Amino acid sequence: MGIKNLILPEWVFWDAHSHDGNPLGNRTIIEHVRSASVFEIFDRDFEILGLNPDVLTFKFKNDGLREEKLLLALHHSCTLDSGDEYERGKLLDIMKRCAIWYCDYCDWEDNQNY
């Protein structure tokens, strides 16, 4: 019996639905597994944000079938400090890649329904 390589994906959606209920409701929470960074997606057209100005955010658009204006907000990162300028740059790069991954997911999801 050989050793199995246990591989985790780079990105995962959080799903908090359990016997305790569903505390996340319809919120979209994404974790970047490699940096243990947690992000939330907001719709800039419909959400009333009121985020703390210190929260690191990244604005982007999904130009696919959905054509949405979105905002990605950092909840926390276990490995990178958003207050450190160098690490903030790393987080913004991760956020850009997260936005691309999310838009690709949305396009894939929309194409599943056609």
C-alpha cells in the first residue's frame, strides 16, 4: 500500500449549514487555502456595505453572463498581515486571483444551466 498524496484545492467556498443552522445564510465566503485567508464577496450594486475603512478590499467586475460589479473584502489572513505594506501587496495579488477564480466559477455555473 503506497502513500497517498493529500492535495487540497487552492480555493474553497465556506458552507456553514449544519445541525446548528446556517449562520452564513446566502453570504459568499471564499478561503484561499494556501495562505489561510478568508474573503467575502459583496455586490456593489445592491449591498449596503458600511465596512470599516481599514478593511482591505478589491473592486472587480464579472463581465460574463451575470455582468456584476463586485467587491471582495478580507475577513482575515492567518499568514499575511494586511498592515504590512509588502504583505498587503501579496494579499492584493491573492485577492485579484480570487476575483478571477470567482468569475470563472460564475461562468461555469451559468453554463451548467444552459
